[in-house]
Amino acid sequence: MSRKPIIAGNWKMNLLQDEAKALFEGIEKFTRDFTAPQLPTIVIAPVFTSLNVVHTIKCNCGCGGDKVAIAAQNCHWENSGAYTGEVSVEMLKDAGCSYIIIGHSERRQYFSETDEMINKKAKAILAGGLIPIICCGETLEQREAGVTDQHIATQIRAALKGLSEEEVAKSVIAYEPIWAIGTGKTCDSKEANRVIAMIRNVVKEVSSEKAGDAIRILYGGSVKPATIEEQMSQSDIDGALVGGASLKADSFNEIIANTMKVRA
Ligand code: 13P
């Protein structure tokens, strides 16, 4: 089963509009030298206020627009209504997004997002025709206590509850060990692959063999140009969700280039 790799940049709460414009242009220019089938699926997740800026470049750049997809970093599960400060899937689609990151550990930790909320968001995203990037991952305490697999399996079962086989197959999961995020401490590639293979088995168990084989599962946590080749050489790692190294065109483009050395 060949799954097309995804290299996604999560810009988190960084970059003003001019900076977002320059960075997106730097990535878009890089993609011009390649055809879409040569490249991994490239996804960029700016802050809400820069969605329009990057979408405008995507629409007007002439050639590379179809090579970089736009993601939001969060959404609400209702279409509209009295939810001050929230943004709906329909609104994000309208702003040019085709992916939405949900359940990032920073949202779980600082904004008290629960597995139930993440499941509602996944359903709303798929119903709206977009693709969820569902994040999961353990804390250092959980890893040291030996409950990593159990914790992640619980997160995945809850996130995928009630989704059809087709919906699961087109979804994306990102395994991001919390202790590896922004710390410079990458999870050993073989261990990341082991956890990701475990996640794939959970998907097969809650959905189907076919959905488990099709779903793309990424690794995230201090991914750098120097780590990506080994990560992409693993059997079950289908790509990366990149934080810090996605904030500079040079390092993000190098991650894409190094991914292509290993997998197209
Ligand atoms: P870093 O690559 O900065 O560790 O961030 C990972 C992450 O949280 C991506 O969503």
C-alpha cells in the first residue's frame, strides 16, 4: 500500500501577515521546480489572520498554487451561532482551507480540549468536505509510567468514534510525543514508527483493515532537515507535522527535499 507522504508546517501563533506572505512565497517558489506527483502533499497552517494572505498567493501564483494546501490550526464543530471567538469549518473552507489540525497537545493542555470535542470537530470537518489532522501524543510522565500505547489508543478510539470507513481512510493522524515538541529532543525513529504502527492497528480495529492501510499517520516533535530522512525511511511514518523548522523557508524546503530523496 503506497501512501503519499505529507509534510505539514504548523506555524502555531507566529508571524505577522507580511512575514507569513514572505514565508509562503518562499515555499511556493521552491515547489515550482517540481511536478505535483514528485512532491509530497505540502500543507501549511498559518494563524487565522494570515489565511487570506496565503490563500491570495496560492490563487495568484499561476503555477504552484495546487502544490501547497492550506490548513487551519483549530475550528468549532457548529456551522455558525453564538460562539464568540470561534471559527467554523464552513468559514475556514471559505477562507481557502482544505485541512484543519485538531487536538494539538497545546490546545488540549492550555484550552482544555477533550477527546469528545475533538471527535465533534473531526465529524464536522469531514461533513464539510475538509480533512482533519488529528493530533495525539503522550506526556513524559505517561511515557515513563509505561502507559504511552494505552493513552494514545484511547485518544484515537475517541477521535474516530462514529466515523465511516471512507471518512477514516481520508483522515490524517499526527503522533506528537509532547516531550519532543519544541524541545529539540526527537523521538527515536524506530520508536516513533512502533507507536505509529500501533496507531494503525487501532485504526484497523475500530474501522477496517482498508481504512488502517489508507490513513496517513505523521510524526511530529522537533523534526528537522537532519532527522527527516531517517523518519521517512520507516515503514509506517507517512510524513511530518513540523513546528519550529517550518518557520523558515530554507529549513522547511530542505525537509521537503530530503523527504523526496526517500519517498516521492
Ligand atoms: P516542533 O517541530 O517545534 O517540535 O513542533 C512540533 C509541533 O507541535 C507541530 O504541531
